[in-house]
Amino acid sequence: MSTEEAGAPVRLGAGSFATVYVISGGLIAFKEVSYTDNTEKLRQEYEVLDRIYRQCNADSFFAVPRAFGFYNPHTDDFSTTAPGPLSGKWVRTAGTPFVTQDVMAYFQQPTYAMDRVHALPIHARRYLSKCYFPPQLSDGPALCRLYLGRDYTGAAPSRFINTLNFPLDEARYTQLATRFQFLPSAADIARAMGSMLSSLHHRAFVDARDVEFVLGGDGGAGFTFFLIDFNQVRTWDKRPESVDQLASAFFANDPYYPRPRTSDALYNGFKAAYLSSCNDEGVSEVLSTAFFDSIESTQAQRDIRRTQEG
């Protein structure tokens, strides 16, 4: 029996804030905070993720991992989310994983349990490796970040390859979708981002700061589009004068969204989908208009400065 099958936690990925593990190759991932001082931030992320899952996952193109339980070994504090379905529209996992305090006790620092985000299928990883990676890295990336606001055309090959998260701009994504023709187009992805951002703003009432739109797998040979990473997400008070918080979060994120230029076809699709979702939810036109006025004017100012400096 392998170590993974014996039940020892296996690290999936790590950052300065936390490390993510899986046990026995299962459906549940565990996010363990790196420093005890960040315990409250981890708990807030757990609670925000639960709210986003319940408000935004059911009809979304992007699957939101569900939060299952939180455990602080220093205080013996253990809590779980209310029962509910694991599956959203695009996630086909059956059943609801059962998270107990005994399982969480594997971890020495505060930890929460959530739905696992699966790596890309191996055939896609190897295709991406063949296209973009040095020969010694044959397995390719575990996940891909969907950078529709970036253009790598003509860029020199990077000396450093991130084998966990590889960025796909429109051209790279389109090349992948041409190889795997059942994948949606980049235009469809942009529209899905717009719908999801609208849901985050006006259903979950969060600013979506630092969330990540990624392409992963389904645990087999297929693909799933995921929304992940919620530790910097903050609530907002839904007032027109607070829209600057949403605009700030938009630009603080990595360039997942198409840049807010009205000459950009991907952006126009993104904007139309956002506004359509607002109409469906009965969102005040004042709020949605203020948000787009803010990000478009900020982008225009940035473009002017870049032209002057160039």
C-alpha cells in the first residue's frame, strides 16, 4: 500500500499563507494555515467560502469548492457547515463527504476542509508541457490560470516555469481548446467570468479580491473550471459610494478579467454578461454603471500614462 493510500496527508500546494493537503487521494482537501497568528483570517476565509458556495455555485459555469469543516487544534474548536449538496451545475461528484474532528486532528495548525480541486487530466498536462515547457518537465502544469487580461504574444520564454499554476492568455487557451475541441471558447470564458463576478458582487456581497479563475480536471479525463482562493475576499456594503472597493479589487487581482477597454471584444462580452446577471437579480443600475465607469476610466488613465512613458 502506498503512503497516500495509508492515510498520510499529501501536500498539493503551498503559499505563504497556508498549505493544501489531501488524504488518501480523496475528494476532500485540507487548508492548513502557516502561522497561528492568521487563524482568524483562515476562519473568515472558511466562512466566506461557505457563503459564496451557497449563493453562487448552483448555476455557475465556474465550480466553487464547498467548505465542510474548520478545526483549531490549539483550542479544540471544531465546526462544520450545514448539510447540503456537494454538486453544483458543473461538478458531478455524488454525495456529501463526512468530515470529523478525528480526521482534522491530522493537522497541527488551524485547518479547514473543502471540496478538492482536481489537477488537469494527464493528456492535457503533457500537451501543455510539449508546447511551453522545457524538455525535462514532461508532465506539465497541475492547474492553469485563465489570464484573459494578459497577452504573451512575442514574449521571450520564461526561465522559470510554475508547474502548479501555468498562465493561459487568450492565444494559449485557444490553442488548448483547438486541441481539445469540447472546451468552450475564450469568449465563453470571458462571459462566464462576467456572470460570476456579478454574482460575487450582488449575491454574496463580496469584492472578489484575489480570487483565481483556473482550469483543472474532474478527477478523470475531463476538465472543470474552478474559482478558488478566498483569503483576501472582503464584504462590501452595496452603496454607490463603495463601488471603489470593487474597482480596487478588480485591478488588484491577477489579470484574469479582460482589460476594461471598449475596443476589446472579450471585455465587451464580459461586461454584457455581468450586466445581464445584474438585470436578472434586480441590481440597481446605479451600482453596475458606477462599477464599469470606474474600471474603464482607470484603465484609460493607465493606458495614457503607458503611452506617455513609452
